[in-house]
Amino acid sequence: MARVFAISDLHLSLAVAEKSMDVFGARWERYIPRLAEAWTREVRADDLVLIPGDISWAMQLKEAAPDFAFLAELSGQKILLRGNHDYWWSSYRQVTGSLPDGLRAIQNNALRFEQVTVAGTRGWLSPQHNAFSEEKDRKIFERELGRLRLSLSALPEETTNIVMLHYPPFSEKGEPTAFVQVLEEFPVAHVVYGHLHGAASKTAFCGERNGIAYHFVSADHLAFTPKQILSSV
């Protein structure tokens, strides 16, 4: 039976050498071959892998092609979600039209994979965050809430439903944000998210709240090994 894995914040740079993550410390040394090794060891051809954001350092869609090709060569079916550093992500139509076989993208919609349905949106800084700016962030925050609700509206009742977010749906103090309130209105079983790195990873909420299991899956936090979310589909 197929299984479901998740890993975010790959920050691939196969076409953008100056953006290598090696400069961010020992945990990022040789991260691309380490990712490939762990992925090959853990993931089978019929598995599903969710990648919730910060996939490639490319600035333009065509620059991301080598990173897409790298992911396509890895085992499993992959679903991509936009992160805050995915500047190459243009229109949904352009992105989906550029992806090789084995890669699919999600944006304000839901995709079904056997008995699992995946929904999601990028998310944003919440008003509880110290860096939140009413002027700069409020409009994006409200827009992302609307996009999440739109995506969740496509979830069926009869499948195991997983939501991908890039930004954490909890504050730095572990307080639920408005994203959690929306999630709890729908038949959601699991939420995967990333975005946080280094010391900030310690603030990530992992565990269950009101019947929803939350998984923090930033690649460096997982030692570049995809985390298994479901044992069978």
C-alpha cells in the first residue's frame, strides 16, 4: 500500500550555485546528496510526498527546471506548495504546465490521491507574531485565510484529508492563529508545515489539537529525511 510522507524547505539550488545553503552551518553541508540518499532509502515508487514550500531558490520558472528534474528522479509522486521564497512560482497554469511527470502543484484547490485528499495554501505571518505589520501583512494574511477556506471547501468527507501550509498555523508561543480556527471547521486529519529554521524550530507546534495532527517538516529539522505521515492510503 502507498504511504504519505512530507518534507519542506528543500531550498534546492542546482541552477543557482550562489544560493547554496552550505553557508548556513554544518547541518546544511552536502544537503542535496543527503536528501537524495534519505529519500531513496525511505520512499517507494507508489508513495506520496508532500513538499509544502521553499522548494527552489530560482527566481524565474525556467531557472527551476533543474530542481524539478532532480525531484522527478526521486521515487514517489510529489505535490508542491508555494513558500515565501519560491519567487519562480508564477501563475498556477504556468507552474503546472512546467512540471515534469511525477510532480503536481496545489494552489487554493484540492488534489485526490487514492483515499487521501490534499488541500492547502501558503499561509502568512499572523497578528500574534512579533514581526507582523498591519500595513504590510494584514492584507496578505486575510487573503491567505480566504484561500485556505476556498481550498478546504473542496475536501470530501470520505477521504483522509491532509492540509499543506508553508507558514506555521500557530504563534511563536504555541497559540492557535486564525488559520487553526478555519482548519477546525473542516474534515481535516493532518496538517504539514515548515518555514521555521534554526532556533525558531523550537517554537514549532507538533502534536494533536481538536482531532487534527500537526507535523513540522522543515528539511533541516528532519535531517533531510522525509517524515512519514500515513502508513497506508
